[in-house]
Amino acid sequence: QVQLVESGGGLVQAGGSLRLSCAASGRTFSGYIMGWFRQTPGKEREFVAAITWSGGRTYYTDSVKGRFTVSRDKAKNTVYLQMDSLKPEDTAVYYCAAGIDYGTRWASQRTYAYWGQGTQVTVSS
């Protein structure tokens, strides 16, 4: 079965950087889109970034554009989220997700059938 395992979370000061990794296994991901979402207590899970596995097309929510970069390594079956210039408001549990790429609705949780367990990112001020 499909497994997504995140790593790389931790505590960092504002202005610092972290790189999250998502190791994907269980199938070939050609034709899939890989997303990153985040969630804080009491709030809905929100879209952060996504990348199409085949073509490498990327999407970002406005609040992270210019600071976060999503990428994938096909050989390693791994998706990355490079987070720079981190702010306290980036503090959240970050989730990796995978779903079939229909070319639309890449920011919707309903697009993604598979989810990782999440990794905590804490940015101190």
C-alpha cells in the first residue's frame, strides 16, 4: 500500500530554514500530484504547496510564495519542502499528501487520497 513518511521538522528561530522530506512508497507516482498541507490546533488543514510528479509543475499558497520551494527526486521517490525565512505563523504540523493529478483542484484536500502522519514545525520569535 501507499506510504508517505515525513521527516525534517523541528524547532527553528524566525528567519531560519528547514527542509521537510516525504518518502513515498507503495506504487509508482507517475500521474500523481504531491502536496504539502499544514494544520494548527483549532484550525482547518490548509494547503501550502504542491508539485506534479511527472512534469514538476509547482503551486504555492500566497503566504509562502518566495519563501518555500517544493521539489521532488524521482530516483529517491521523495518530495521536499524547503522552507526559508520562516515566520512564527508558519508553526504547524506539516503533512505530505498524494493524489491523482487531474490538472485542477490541487489545493483541495479532496484531491489527495494518501496522507502522511505529519511532522511538527515550530518557529520561535
